[in-house]
Amino acid sequence: MRIANSFRSLLLASAFLAPLSIKADTITIPPDFAAAPFGNPNTATYGQTFTLPAGDGILTSWTFSLEGTDNSYPMQFGVALWDTGNSRMAAAPFYLSSPINTVVGDANYTFTPNLALNPAQEYVAFLTITNTPGTGTSSMPFSGGNLYAGGSFFFINNGTDPSLWTTQAWQTIDGADVALTAQFDPAPPVNGAVPEPGTFALFGTGALGMVASLRRRFAR
């Protein structure tokens, strides 16, 4: 009877210790019109301010779209803390991607910065040709009607001067948001308070191994 109870306990433990799924949140803003021109020699920086969805702490990926690109030119994706009261970056960007070249015509551009962010802050995600002034322009798809309550579209004609990001107010279009897809993940557990799903999986696998071993042992 004690052996049977041991089997039952181990099986129950392995069932409850199955891998846990981590919920990811996605923000999608669909397009219904486009603004232009983005690129050199016109507007150098287009951005969207945003806040993290409740319970999240990681910006996993961000997708911007460009339409009607007339020439391949280099650009960068960046993220910075936003100064809401003054409509500008609060400080220089803490993330800038390596330069990538645009595709002639229409294309989506996905970046995977995997940034740990503060849920209490507002940020701006942006495309810029400030540090890579090639030649070419694009249109950027937008959505009207204030579909996204966590931020807005902003732009700045800063040319090749990145200092203007933090010293000059950015302009906006009332009620407009950039068409985008952004994915966010929960912040990782602190001080190991909550085991990661992989830990649960290993523990559960070990318990099942013990069950199999005991069964072989007592079947002899």
C-alpha cells in the first residue's frame, strides 16, 4: 500500500509541474492612410510613443512598415525614454539598431531588441536616417481615430543632428498612430522567486523517471 501511494504522489506531482506557458502581449495598429515623406532630404525621424501593457516588462519585437520607397537607403530603429510634457526624448536613445537598408517599394521591417523597460514610463520607438543620411524617401502607414491610448505618432525634422531629439519639441498629427505590430513579454522573475518553465519541466521529467524506476524495481 505504501508503494502504491508513492506512485500516486509522484504522478500527481509530475502533472502539476508541467511546463508553464508565458503569456505574450501584442499591440497591433492597422493602417488606413499614409504620411510622407520620411527620409533624406526630408523628415529624418518618425516615431510612436508607447507604454507597456499591464504586467509586461520586455519589449520583444517591433515592426514598422514603409510604402512607396523610391530608393534603397540606410536607416536605424531606436528606442528612447519619452518626455511627455515637452514632447521630446528625455535622453539620448538607449537602443539603436545597426543600420539596415530599405527595400524599394513596400515592406515591413521587424526589429527584436529584447529590452527590459519600466512599466511606469513612456517611451518612443522610431525610425531615423539621422546617422545614415543616404538618399531616398518613403511613406509610412498610419491609423487615425486614436485607436491606441498608450501613445501617439511624433516626427522631427532634425536632419543629421541627433541632439535635436532631446532639445526640440517633436511635431505630431492629432489622433494619429503609426501602423505597427509590437510584442511584449512579462518581466523575468526576481531573485528566483518563481521558477522558470524549464525548471518545472526538468523537475517533472525527474519525477516521471523515478516512477518508471520504482515500477521496474518492484515488478521483479
